[in-house]
Amino acid sequence: MLRLLKVRGHSLFPDFREGDYVLTAGFPFPSGKIRAGDVIVFRQPGYGVLIKRVREVLEQGRAFDVRGTQVNSTDSRNFGPVSRDQISGKVIWHIRQK
């Protein structure tokens, strides 16, 4: 399933800016497995829907360490690894706003 989502916040600035759009693909991912460097969208209890970059693949692809690019980003440093079942999509296309 493909979804178009609007980026909110500054967690991945300057790569992704507030107001940009991303096209995400749901599981199974057409581009294969989730790898370090991929950007994913997931639901995190207490935080809602987040977009982050995968820093490290854990537990043979069943969990992921995710990070924002900003020092104060809410990411795995706050809530721990993200499990595969929390992931709603992998970013396959980025549409920048001017």
C-alpha cells in the first residue's frame, strides 16, 4: 500500500523539512528489507506517528534503532528500538517544498 504523508516537525532537518511530502510503501517493501540509512514511518505509543532514519538493524531485522538528525530529536534514545510491527511504511520518494 502506498501513502502520501506530510512531514511535520524538524527531526530530520535539513534532509526533510516541515511541509515536505513523502511517499511510503507498506510491508512487504518493494525495495526489499529495511536497512541502515532508510527512512521509515512508524507509530510510537505516547508520541504518535513519527518519521526517522534507521541507524542500525537489530535482532535480524525485527527491531530498529532510529534517530533524528537533531540533538533534541525524540527517537530510540528516548523510547528504545522500534519493532517491525510498529512500522507503517518505508519512504520511497521525497517531495521537497520550496
